[in-house]
Amino acid sequence: MGKYLLRRILQMIPVILGTTLLIYALVFALPGDPVRAMFGARPVNEAVAAQIRSEYNLDKPFIIQYLLFLKNALSLNFGMTFSGQPVISVIGRAFPVTIRLALMAFVFEGIFGVIFGVISGLKKGKWYDSVILIVSLLLISVPTFVTGFVLQYFIGVKWRILPVTAGGSPGFLDLLMPAMVLGSVSMAYIIRLARTEVSSNISEDYVRTARAKGMSNRSVIMRHILRNSLIPVVTYLGTDIGALMGGAMITERIFNIQGVGNTLYQAILRGEGPLVVSIVTILVLVFVVCNLVVDMLYAVLDPRIRYA
Amino acid sequence: MTDSNTTISENTNDFVVQPLHGQERFVAPIDETPVQEVDSVDESKVASSMWADAWRSMRKNPLFIVSGILILIILIVAIFPGIFTKVDPNYCNLPQSLDGPSSGHPLGFNQQGCDVYSRVVYGARTSVSVGILTTVIVTLFGGIVGALAGFYGGWLDAVLSRITDIFFAIPMLLGAIVVLQMFKTSTSIWKVVLVLALFGWVTTARIIRGSVLEAKNLEFNTASTALGSSPLRNLFRHVVPNALAPVIVLTTTSLGSYIVAEATLSFLGVGLPTTVVSWGGDISDAQSLLRIDPQVLFYPSLALAITVLAFIMMGDAVKDALDPKSRV
């Protein structure tokens, strides 16, 4: 296990280097001159522009820029945004909001996804199974931004149950509706996954054996069916944390949350290389670490899997 | 009774069955058919393959029938939009802005005064072509990368797998926004398709690599090598067909998700150019009208949802058919 863990952590290094290089190259290739854009409509003062360029290393060749970025990033110095704030403080402001949002969405999709999925898998063919199935299919096929608008309109504007937008420092209630929207698609996938797993495990031999031993229905479901069915669900949930943080871009725009997604989107539009690459690097780190944790969890949950 | 029993056991020892008194013996007529004709493979008929079995069970699945009919209708609308409406989707008349339904315009007008029904009909072509083109490219490219990595293993697998990991770690939407930002001034359907494919091939590559690894070590592959076929022939003749099932399932389901991704990119303002009639663009335009005229938002969303739903249902039906274990 220790050896496996070490190998996986070593494998993460080329992935992180590759991803940052790729994103850096893409952002580098963005059209338009960000320094020129900073002057707006005013005439460009070439001396000032040159000074800014050297300050942000924009006058150096691409690969040098990238290596300089890496060198600084290792000491958590992500440089300055074009508006003169340290990137790290922008990130420090945006990430807590998105982490809270993603965690709420995570809890929401985990709890409701598993409950509905298991109910529907145990009672396959009943009317509520069909209802759950149709609703989950609808949630998958309607784009998140449409779900977001519709919920925002009914819950926020028409019935005034929850706040319409989240604003500066959002609390639990402000983030409740965005979290539901963010988690809705994943919840639908979890429902489908749990349903398939439960309904296929229910006819396994070991379940019949457990029933034949005289085990109560409750214990059969809890100890045998659920334990085996939830392994893939846990895997899905684990990899989803990273996806939720990335997917927050849409939700944060709809509900005007000043989180990572919104910051990143605006940074991309402005062509702010350092900020984009820094945020993406952190997102990729979160994603890669989550994947590793999931693989480790897998070995803990499923005794058949042992890593050498 | 005891008597006859002992007789039989004695007789069987001698391998000669003596007719008992009063017991009839039935002797089958001597079978003159040569062994060849019974045992030989009937080469004139097509073998019942996994695909034939799958097709037979899928045909009866209501999920397949419903989604098949829906997809057929969507394809007809996408190929021949002219049959369904005579109104030009790009003819917009501002005085008619947000007018309700009238004769010839069953769904009313949007903010620009364009006919909503006509735009919904013509939008089908955009969404369906983005979905299909992306899926085709993703499947070909991801399939080739995955098959090569899984089949040859070694350093090729190591290199390809690391590249796959790199692309896998970048969320599709995020990567697509950055790349499309480069082409901001001149987006087209093809650019959106290529960008979606650039970040979408990874899943296919991973799945096909896994199933090729699994199929590679099966006996028929060894047998084929023993018969003298080259590795490349083995790969395409034996391994890939056996690894195809999970890819087909993924392909059908992900087609819908590419359509959603295209709509989302258009919503974020980096997708298709505004001159292309698309559901995503129309939904995006209508978002600010939700409080004034929700139906302008409703119809393109509905069309998009039905299309995606049809492909997801088709994916489910294919999965049920190709995975005999999931049949109930």
C-alpha cells in the first residue's frame, strides 16, 4: 500500500506539470495584448508598457515565462493580477466561497442521490421508481443553466423562499439554491448508478444466502446489498468534488457568487495568464488528489482490491 | 422385481442387454448420416453473434422504440427543416418583438422579433451536427489512442496514459472556454466541435484501453497468434470488436452531453457565432426575459431537453442490450 501510494504521488507530478504547461500554452496563445488593453482608450505609453511587460515577464519567451511561473508557484508566489492585487489574495477570497458551495452541493447530491437511488433500485417497477427515474433523466437532459434560471425564477422571484442571488459574503441560505442547482446533475447520475447497482445486487447469490439464513430484510439490505452497491457511488462522489469546483462556473454566474468559477471566467475573458493558470493549477491539484483518495478508499471498502 | 433387477445389473456388466421375457425392445434405425453433416458448421447461415442477440433483445425494449422514434424525428427535422416551417429563422422584425402566437407563427416571436418555432426547428441541425460530429471524432481518436495503449503496453502505454491523464485533469468546459477564447472573433460549428473533441476523447480512450487490456489476454487471441496472424491483425480483428460494447454505450450517452456542452458554451458567450441558429444561443438570449416572457426561454430548452433525453434513453437501451447481466 505504501509503495503504491508513493508511486501514485510520483505519477501526479508529470500530470500536474503537463496540465499547467498545457493551460499556460493555451492562455499564452490567446489573442490580444493584455498590456495594451490595460490602457483602455488612452494612448499607449510605450515606456510604461515595456516596464509592465518586464514586470510580468511578458517580454520573455514562452518557455521561460512558464518556468519562472513554476519556480514562483513552488514558493506559493503566484504573482500579481493585472489590476495589481496579489493573485494569492484573490484566490484566498474566491476559494472559501466555492469550497463551501461545492461541499453543500456534494452533501446534497450524496444524501438525496443515494436515498432516491436505493429506494428506486429496491422497488424496481413501482410507480415511484418510474417517477424517480424520469426526474433524474430530466435533470440530466436539461442544461444546468436552464435548471438554474427556472429555480431562480420560481423559488427566488415568484415564491420568495430563498434569496435570488448570493452577493459578496454568502451565508448558508444564500448558497442553498445554487448548491442544489450545482449538485442536481450529479445527483441524477448517482440516482441512476445506485439504482442499477442495487437492482443487480439484489439478485446475487449472497443475498439469497443471507435471506436463507433467516436474516431480517433490514440487515440484508444494510449489510449486504448497500455495502456492495455503494462502492461505485463512493467512487463517483470522490471524483465529483473536483468536477463540482470546475462546474461552479455556470452556477456562480447565474447566482452572482464571487467564487473561483466567476473569477476564473473573468480572468479568461481578460486574458490574465497568471491568474488563470494559478486557479487551474489548484483545481487540477484538487482533482488529482481526490482521485487518489478515491482509489485508496476503494481498497478500504472493497476487500477484494489490494494494491501491491 | 428383485429378480429382474439382479438380471439387469448382471447383464450390464457384460455390456450385453438380454431381452427379458415379455419386455419389448426398441431399436432405432441405423443412422446413415455421416458425422460431418451433423457436426459441421452451417456456413450458409450467419452465426448468432453477440450483436445479433443484442439487436434482438433491444428491438423489444420500449425504451429503444420510444428513443428510436424520437431520434428519427429529430434527424428528419435536422436534415429537412424546410418541411416543418416555411418561415426564415433569420428573418426578424423588431415591431413583432415578443408578440404572442399568431397564424403561421405557432410559438410567437422572440425579443428580436424572430419566429420562435422556426428557430427551434432550424436549431435542431446545429445541435445534432455538433453532437454527432464531436462523438465521431472523439470515438475515432480516443478509440485509436486507447486501443494502441492497451494493446502494445510498455512505453507507448506509459506515454499515452500520461497524456490522457493530463487531459483528464482539465475539466472539459474550462478547457473549451480557454481555447474558444482564442478563436473568439471567428467561431464556427467546426471549431466548437474540435474543441469539445479535444477535451472529450479522454474518457473513450480510457474505457477502450481498459477493455482492450481485458480482451488481449483471452484465449482466442492467443489462438489467433498461434495461427500466425500479426499483432495488428489481432488488434483489429479480435480485440477491438470485443472491446467495442462499452464504447458504444458511452458514445450514445455522451452524444447528449456534447449537445449540452455546446449549449453551455453558447450560454457563456464563447460558443457558436450569433449568426448560427442554435438552441444554446437562443436560450442564452432569452435568459434575461425569464421574468417577462418565459415561453421564449421554454421552447428551445424543451427542444434541447427532448433531444438529449432521446440520446440518453437510446444509450440506456443499448446498455441493456449489450450487457446481458443487467437484463431482468
